[in-house]
Amino acid sequence: MIPKWKLAREFDRLKTQAQAIPLAIIEPFAQRRYDARRDLDLRISAGAQAAGKALAIFLVYQPGGVARSVFQTCAHMVENGFAPLVISNTPLSDMDRTTFQELSHMVVERPNFGYDFGGYRDGVWLVEKLGLRPFEVLFLNDSVWFPVSKSATLLADMRATPQDYVGTQVFGDVT
């Protein structure tokens, strides 16, 4: 006999898949509509950092106001030679926008369409639209608490590798 918990789990999985059917039909049309209106839906503000060979597409979602640690992450990227392109999936306050402008090449406020991947997609689109040709691109999300210490060398270590693509992952106990 199949345990009840397994049946419940499989029923929940089927419910989730069934709910995704209408989205699979609607989302391609919604994506095309968004793409056609993208220039109208994005609020783009120039920043103080010049675009160079290293660019960071820094995705943030801070609907209650930007945490100080997020600005510290942005400053750390600048200190390590990256020009951040800040993509906010929610409107920013004037003060937060101004702070990001000091720490970035550009600040983009967008609707939260497509969530994180939608924001990264708009960042890559904007890099192309602006004709930027970075040699290095760092993709970073504000959900990553980084750097944890002032002596962090992760960005330098990543840049020193001969690999074309480098990523990080934490496995197990991070203490």
C-alpha cells in the first residue's frame, strides 16, 4: 500500500503542474507585450561610475527600502574594479536611487516581471542597447550577503582564474 504522505505529495505536484498550464499559454504573449513596452516601463538613471572592462549586473529587490548591506556590496564591487549596473525589481526611494547612482554606472527600476531572470535579461538587453562591451560580467543578486568580511578576496580570486565562466556555491555548513 502506498503511504498517504506520498499520495498527498504527488497530488500536490500534479496540482502545481496543472496550475502552470494557463501560464504556459499566457506567458509568451505577456513576454512579447513587455518587450514591446520595455523602453516605457524602465526608469533608467545614469550613475557616477564609468563603464569599463568589468561590469556587474546587480539585481536588487528591496521593496521596504535598501538595506545598508546592499550598498556595501555595491561599494565592494566598485572597490574591486566593477562598474555596477543596478537593476531594481521595485521602485526606489529618491535617497536610495541617489546612493546607488554614486556607486554604479547606471540604475534601472523595472516592474518585477520575470522576477530575477527577467531583471538579468533586462540588464543584458541594456548592455547591448548601450553598446557596452565589457570583458568581464559579474551577475549578482542582493539575496547573497556579500562580502561578509572586509578582507574578502572572492572577486579577485574569480578574476585571477583562467576559466571563461566562474560561479560560486556554498555546500554544507557555512560556519
